Amino acid sequence: MNRYLWMMLVPCLLATPAIAARQVYLKGGGVIAARSVWRSEGRVFVLVNRDSITDFSPAEIDVKRTFPHKQRSPIKQAVPSIVAQTSDPAPAGSAAEPQKQESRLKSLLSAVPKLSGKNPESLVPSNSAGGTVMKNKRDLAEKIGE
């Protein structure tokens, strides 16, 4: 029994790397077993082994066979939170709708705190010594002035 188990397990383990490899189909009829294949900037890049990357033009590759079309689920687009908060159901033909949205956006923007017009250098600590950077600047200015 144990012998039969090993006879079934060994071929499965040997076949796994061959199944995991990607196939690159050339237009001339050749096939390349690769670790990875991708398209970028109008070229097809093939990672043959961990040290060898080759690029081909799409004219050399049978693109339909190499990159089969996969069924993908539709991408759900997130609705911005500002629009979700400010939108109220309104009649479709309403002329006041753009004005309402504009006034709501203005009220939202008025809630944003205003940035002070202060200069970053005016934010130096109030004590006379200042910070270490300011102290170093003064020392350098004195040395240059000497």
C-alpha cells in the first residue's frame, strides 16, 4: 500500500513545476516555458528563470494564446464621501439643483480651517536662545563675519 502511495505522489510532485510555468507562444510556432510573463510599455517581458529576463515585441508573440482573456468581475467604483453626504433626492428636471449643490459645497468648504499666513521662521520658540538650528545659524553667521 505504501509503495503505491509513493508511486502516485512522486509524479505529482515532479509535474507541479511544469504546471506552474507559464507558456509563451511565439508566432513562429515555438513555445517558451517561463516563470512569469507580463506586458509593459508596448513590449512583452518574459522571466525565463530567476536570472534571465527577455523582452519581445508583440509582433513576435502570439498574444491571444499567451494572454488568454479572463473573465473579470466589474470594478465597483467608490462614491466620494462628500457627494454621498451632500446629495439629496431632488426632481430630475429641477433647475435649483446645481445651486443647491453649489451652496452645500460652499458650506462644506467654509468648515475647513483656514491656514495662517505666518512665516515659518516666525514660529521660532519665544525664548531668546531659539532652537538649535537657529543657534547654529547665528554661530555660522558670526564666523563668516569675522
